[in-house]
Amino acid sequence: MICFRIAPMFKRFDDGNYFNAYLMSGGADSPREIRCRLTSSIGQWFLVEQLLLSGIRPPKKDNQWA
């Protein structure tokens, strides 16, 4: 099990079964969105969509154009 600490301003519930959260990362310019779904049968949240790897750039020390 993985636990995240999410600031209140970066989360929202679309309805009773879906949860959108925006996770802060040291390697990203902006918070990254994840979407989870609550299963009614076992009462656990499952990741259904993640946008964690979009827009990744190499570190400045490895970028000859930076």
C-alpha cells in the first residue's frame, strides 16, 4: 500500500465513486493529476488514470541547450 499526502486545494470528488488528486513532485513544473475509483464491493480506492510521466525533461546539467 502506498500513501500520499495531498494538499486540500489539490483534490476534488467528481461524484461518490471518483477522486481526482494533484500530486506535487520535485521534478515537475506543475502538480500531476491522478484519478481513483472507489469499489463498492471492497471499499478500496484503485488508480484508474495517471498523468505522472507527461512533460518530463532531462535535468539541466544533461541538457546542452539549457
